[in-house]
Amino acid sequence: MPENAILCLIQHIYGSIMELEVALNKVIHCAEINSGSMSNENLGVWLGDLIRNGSKTQE
């Protein structure tokens, strides 16, 4: 997993281990169906609902 993907997860998903696990699984699944591309743009799209719907964001 690229460093940018790991940094995105730890910066935005830190409410609980379960939220982090859901986000990680979602990123892995989405990357698999998108030929492995984990760009920052893709990560924002894939994790957008998790960040907006309850996970705390770093300010």
C-alpha cells in the first residue's frame, strides 16, 4: 500500500479501530477494481462518505 494511502487513512479515520478497518477494506477493494490506482484523488472519492458520515477529521 502506498505511503500516501496510509497517511490519508491515519489523518482522516481515527475514531475507532472498526472505522479504520472499514476504511482500509474499502480502499483495498476499490483499488482492486480500479487497477491498483491509489491516487489522492481516488482516496478522497472512496473515503469521502466515511469522512463525512461520522469519522472525525483532523483540523
